[in-house]
Amino acid sequence: MSGEGHAHGLAMLVDELVAEHEAAGTLHRGDGPYVPPPEPGTALRFPGKVVRLPGGTFLVSDTAHHQLVELEPDLRTERRRIGTGERGLADGRAPRFAEPQGLLVLPDAVAAEAGYDVLVADSVNHALRGLRLADGTVTTVAGTGEQLRERVAPGGTAAQLSTPWDLAWWDGRAVVAMAGVHQLWSFDPATGALAVLAGTTNEGLRDGPPDEAFFAQPSGLATGPDGTLWVADSETSALRSVVAGPAVGAAVTTAVGLGLFDFGFRDGPADTGDEPALLQHPLGVALLPDGSVAIADTYNGAVRRYDPGTRTVGTLARDLREPSDLLVDGDTLVVVESAAHRLVRVRIPASTRVDRGAHRIRRARTDLAPGALALRVDFVPPTGQHLDARFGDPTSLTVTASPPGLLAAGTGTAPGLTRTLTFAPDGPAEGVLQVSVAAASCDDGGEAGDGVFAACHRYQQDWGIPVRLVPGARPS
């Protein structure tokens, strides 16, 4: 068919469709339903992450402008921009970035040794960059600019990175949410050493030891006072946690989330019942003063709250435009509202605030005698259920300590609900014992009463127990 004939045939088809839908009343004439978004009211474009600088200002990654911007406390007034605004990979006083995301202010001693103050996850450059605040000098400290294309197992190293998205300081090192390969990596700013911390590169949701766990584009990180690393695992719409152990880690667990294709907007219990709480593509997390976790629930346009004590999810704020990061600042939560190209403040509910003891854990401290501690956790299955012992002991106990030097023996994960812990004789005099218990039980009944066809359930409970070693205290 010639071009003229094709155009004539297309015009006839359009005329037929117009007549058909006009007769059926399904043709709408005039303006369409699309409403363009309002023009940005700030000079930012799709900002990604934010940190507070030591002087009280805020540093935000202006992702679509390929720059970093230092803002005054009003979150609008610019103090300076870092980067030329041109996409690229260039160091020095006129650096180039490519869609920078996560930011991490290094501890003072680490910054002095490394020679820079802020670590930057330069996502599309597949690199980590170091920023010296005094003069704005930027240095590439990890990555070649080329994306990693091969699998690197936990504990392994590589010169190339793959879409680093967020950063946090945890257990004496920088943790990198390596979204492109569905892993968490560690980075030592003093030596430049990189290593895989957790994740196999398989995309999915699977808990367990770090070298067996699955992640799916981890995109947000935050650390709690009890030593827990919280992870916004975006593609599984999940909130995950990592508990430090004697080596690289003891356990990866899921607090909220069901899998790659399970998402939504629902409050309530996180892991029980027929309708557990749901998120949709979260990108950021922050620890609230009471120890609960605020979540930037990006595609739901909301800030959600997970309470580890009750294992429930609630909603703190709605009608936001793709929040991508959160930062606690006094009685407010600084929210990076990415699709609105701005930072806003959300009031933290009074119920989650604490007084000047904000850095104390709410559970009362327990005084214990130095030496050995016999730990026993009692688990009684709910009425109508029994422990599922068909495949061995259905219970397990995970114990860690913060700081790690508090315990000389007894950490890690093992079957059973009893453990002998030994406090280090030359260790710190106080700290926090992190205890996590898991158990599996099945409904009573089933064919011939053997429970073969009965539904089974997994239960988990976590405690952070502040302790102080006092000679002469009650026996351990």
C-alpha cells in the first residue's frame, strides 16, 4: 500500500471509531484528564538524599542536576552548590557527578584519617566520592566509572560497583546499599577496602545468614542505637534489618514485606493475619526518638512508622510526592519530597518523642554480676497449635551485643531457647544485649491427628536489653 493509501485507510478507521463511540456515549470531547504537575517552586530537581552537616546546615543530593547543594536550616536558602551540573566523572574543585544519591557524614576521627568529610554514593557513575567540606574538593575513592557486571559473593571484593544508592555508618564501617546487584557492601574510608557484606545478587526476599539472604534493590539505610541496621528494600516493598555478629553479620530478617510482587497501602500487624501491613517501593528510613522506624513509602506518597515492640505499621503523613529520604531534626522529620523537588518538615508525633533522655533506651537497665549468664526464653505456642518438630528443633535463638566487646562467648544463632553467655572480663561495663527468638508451630489436627495438612506459622520476637555489670549484683 502506498503512503497515501495507508493514510486514507487510517483516516477511515478513525472516523469509524469516532462514530461508534459517539453513538455509545463513550467518546469524550474537550480537554483530557491529564493534569500537568505544577512548576517546581525550588531550584532542586528530583532530590534524593539528605544529611545534616556539623554546622547545622543540610546537604542534599540534587540528583537530576548532578550536584550537591548545601541548604540553610529553612531547607530552601542555598549556601553553595558543589559540582558543575554537567553529568560526568571528574574530581577536584569543579567536580562532575552522575545522579548522586546517598550521603554519609563520616565520624571525625575517620574523616581526619581519610582526608574528606562526606562520602557520596554517585549512583550512575557507579562510584563512591569523597567530599572535603572546607573547600568543596571531591575525590573518587571507589569505583572505576564502569558498572560491575559479574557476581561477587559475600566476603568478596571488586574494583567496580553497581548503582550505589545509600550509605550508613554501622559497626565501625560504611555500609553501601548496592542497589544494582541487590547487595549490601562495606567500605573502609581509611584503606579504601570494599567487601560484600550481605546478599547473594539474587533478587528477592529471603532471610537468614548474610551470605544466604536475598535483597531487591536496597535503597535506604539507617542505624539504630541498639546496633541494628535497617534497610529499605525497595523492589520487595519491604523493611529489612541486619543484626551485627562476631564477623560480618549474624542475621538478616524482614520486619515488613512479603515478596517481589506483594505491595500496597495497609496499616496493621506487620507479619500476622490474613491482611498484613503493606508498603510500596520504600526508598528511605530513619530512626525516631522512641526507637521506632520511619519509612519513606515512596510510591504510596506517605511516611509510615514501624514499631518493633508491637510489630505494627502505622501512617505518619500522606499526600506527599514520592518521598525518598527522611532525617530526624528535633521534633520534626525532614522529608525529601523528590517529585515535588523540595524538602519539607513533618511534625513527629508526641507519642514517639522522648525528653532529654532521647538517647537512652526505654527498657529499664538490668544490673548483673560479671561472668556467666544463663539465658532462657520460654515460648508457649498459641492455643490450638504445637511446636513443629518434624525437621528438628523448631526454635532458634540469636544473641548479639552492643558494643560487641561486651560478650566473650555466646553470640550468634543456634537452635534452642537456652544459651550460656559470658561477659568479657576486660570488656565494657555496660551495653545492650540484643536477643531474637524464632519458633515454628503448626495447627493441631490434620489427617489422623498427625498435622500433615495443618497450617504452620513462624513467630519471631526481638528484645534490646540494657545491662550493667556490677560486682555483687544478683547472680547472672
